[in-house]
Amino acid sequence: MTERILTVGHSTHPFDEFVELLRGADAGAVVDVRRLPGSNRFPQFDRDALEAALPAHGISYRRIAELGGRRSAQREVPEAVNALWRNRSFHNYADYALTEPFDIGLAELLALAQDEQAAVMCSEAVWWRCHRRIIADHLLARGEVVAHLMPDGRLSPAELMPGAVVAGDSVTYPATECRRELESEPEPGEEGGRR
């Protein structure tokens, strides 16, 4: 089965190199999931710059704010629901991913991916240090085939995070036996984490 959805980090790539990365993976659309869609250090990845430049390369641009990262704590989600995440920003995003706005954003992404292969983009170079990993888990729970587009152009098939629990279309990360096993290793997303 071929993936319809990729994840990618723009990182520090020059624009032309980023376009070649996308084209090499047959991405027809970039879906921007940055909370703040701009970059002071890399202005080629500002929202306006991408909207203007990507279509000339046969790649559309769409921002889905509902999938943006850097979420605050969701007070209505009990702490234990996603306690597998020790990293607070991942925990907060996992909580947010249980809300209606996230579902709306995911539905928009899935609709877009019906027409063209979509690359879910954030700034972080690698997926395991980015909220794209949680988006990928929710897509996998819905039966989608997802791959992470690596900075060198390789496609790494997405796999559900160990310890994740799928119930219907929802994914949670409760503290379990898996957490005790993972505590002896750095958490993905932390310095020195598994790759």
C-alpha cells in the first residue's frame, strides 16, 4: 500500500533543496502544521513565501491551524490519560489531539490527501522530536499509511508509538508497563532519544 500522507520538517534546508526533497517523494501538497507559520532565521519558510513559491513547482500549500503544535495543558483531560509522555509539550499535544478542533483539522488533512499526496510540515528536522509523530499516530489509528520523509530523502514508514492505545479513532498514551521499560532509555524527543 502506498502512503498518501508524509511528514516532513523544513529544518535548515535551502528552498530549492526542500522542493527537491518534496518532489523526490511525489508530494503534491504541503500542509503546514506549525503553530506560528513563520521563521525569522529561515524566511524561505514563512507562510507567505511558501504560498507564493511552491505552486510554481507543482506543489500546493495549505495551513491547518487546528493541527498546530505548542499546545497548553487541556484541563478537561485527566493527567493519567497521556501519562506515558514525560515531555510536557508532547503530553499537552496528545491531550489536545483528543479534542474536536484536532478532529476537524485531521478531517481537513484527510480530505486534502484524497486528491494529492500531502506532506505534513513543521520545522523540526526529524519526526521523533516533533508533534508530527502524534499526528501520524492518529492517522495510523484511522487506517492511513504514513511515512516520515527524512532530511536525506529516505522514507521511514510510520509506526504506532510503543505504549499507544487505539480505541476507535482515538489514540492515548497511558502510563503502563511500557513506560517503565522506556524510562531506562531517553524518551523520543529528548536529547539522545531513540531514533
